[in-house]
Amino acid sequence: MAQWEQVQLDLSRGGPAGLEEGMGFIELSGYLKDVVPVCRARGDSFKLKAIQALAFVLWKQQSLQEAVTLFHEMEELMGGG
């Protein structure tokens, strides 16, 4: 299975991949830091979903500056202002 297909399977569950199975935010953060570049390269709807998931996890971990940067990136993608 191609790497992007695995990303699609993981992110299509409706929330941050793995969270519903008890994965902690630390493990999820590491996973998402691997997944987000793949989703960015794809450029489809998973790009926004991956960035949103990583931003949320970083916010929960009190990595606020990194999270804000990603929230601004999401805003640009969505055309908000």
C-alpha cells in the first residue's frame, strides 16, 4: 500500500488518526509530523485535515506558537481573513 493510501485510511475515520484507540497526544504528535508532509504534497482535502489535526494536538501539548502558525496556515487555505 502506498504511503498516501495509508494516510487516507487513517484520516478518513473522522478525527485525528489513532486518537479513538487510546493513542496519547505525544505518540499522535510524532505520527502526525510524519503524515502532514505527505498530505501537504497531495494537496487535496487531506492537507487541511492533517494540518488541523496537528495544530490541535500541538495546542493540547501547550506548543502554542507552533499551533498558531498552523492555524494561520489553515486560515489561508480556507480563504478566511
